[in-house]
Amino acid sequence: MSALDLFSLRGRGAIVTGAARGLGNAMALALADAGADVVAVDVEPLDAVSRAVTERGARCATRELDLRSLTPDAAADLMAWSRSAFEDISVLVNNAGMIRRAPAAETSAEDWHEVIGLNLTAPFFLAQAFAQPLLRDGGRGSIVNVVSMNAFQGGMEVPAYTASKHGLLGITRALANEWTAHGIRVNGIAPGWMSTDLTLALREDSARDQELLARMPIGRWGEPADLAGAVVYLASDASSYVSGSFVAVDGGWLAR
């Protein structure tokens, strides 16, 4: 097998949460470019991503679903439905996430529970439901959890988001310890400061924008498409000896 063949995802199916826009949309299209069929999941309409995946020669199944209060049964239902749509579902990209900005002393219980629910609890239940049949039947798979720069630092006025991303990185390592020997690799992508709706408030604050840019060795905000190579690498056999790790796509942020 050539080096380029290692990156092929032909014959494989991938579930991507939060696929309607932003980082999830870019990763869904990258996986389709590599040959994967895509199950796109989001609370928002998914017609556009479905068309874009199909234009790339891959199949797309869509499921509009609010993951904020996901239960294990609902996660199992999603996996069963996905596996009825495609012959293979061997990639899971846990990307869906949210942020609520407020000083820690003023963070409401509702905001705390919603952020933790979507950013941490849902990925864990989805990973469980994804892995259980593979563990039972001896299948192989790859889970990619989207963490954050806030998995490594505290941030400001985003306590629930920071807690969730620290936790998701920890879950990534914990699941890798348990499942890698059984053929399921678990890794993370840590995006840097990306031009998405989640960072709009920061980019519109000129002082904060310049402060952040000054720490980015690459000198610019990231774009969702910058994650394409990392997600294909972690989903594919190109990373067959990589588990419990993460790829920082941050323009050098962590190096500072």
C-alpha cells in the first residue's frame, strides 16, 4: 500500500456531529473527499452538506437531532440507524459543541448543564454506542473527538466550556486505554482560534482580536478547512499506530 493509499477512506462510513456548518461541515466534506460515506448529524438543517457530500461522489445520510440531552438509548438508536443506512460505520467524529460566555460567578446552572451535556456527555454516550458492536464483533474503528485550546488552559469567562474540553481530552485518553487493543483508536483534534460563529464575539472585539493574533505564530485566525488533513489522517489507516493522542491545528499557539 502506498503512502497516499493509507489516507483513503473508500468503503468506510463516518458519522460527523455538528456537520451543518463550521468545523463539522469542513470535516464532513474532507472525509467525503477521501472517499467516505457520511452520516451528518446536527440540530440545524443539513440539506447543504448533503448536496456537497454527494457532489464529491460519496453518499450522505442526514439526521436532525438535538444532542444536548442525549441519552444512551438515543445514542444507540442513532448508531443503529446509521448502520442501517451504510454497510460500514467505522469512523465517529464528535464535533458538536457550544459555548456560553459569562463570568464564573454568574454562570447559570442551565448554561453549565447544557454545555457539559453537549460537549462532554454526548460524545461519551456516542462513543459507547459506536464502540459496543465493534467490541462485540471484533470490528475496527476510529473515534475523533474535537477538543480545544481550552483543553490545555483555563480561558476567561467560559468555565463550563473549559471544563467540558478538559474532560473530553481526558475521555479521549481513557477510552484509548481501554479500546485500542480491541481495534478502536481514539484521538483528538485540538483546533486553535478558528473563524467560526463560536469566536465571533472575540473577533469583533478589536482589542481581544489583536491580543490573540499577537500570540499566533502563523499570524492569522484558522479556517474550518484547515482541519481537513488532520481529520482524514486520524480517521484513516495513515494513523494506524496513533491512539490516545491529539493533533493540534493551532497555527503554533501551544508552542508559545
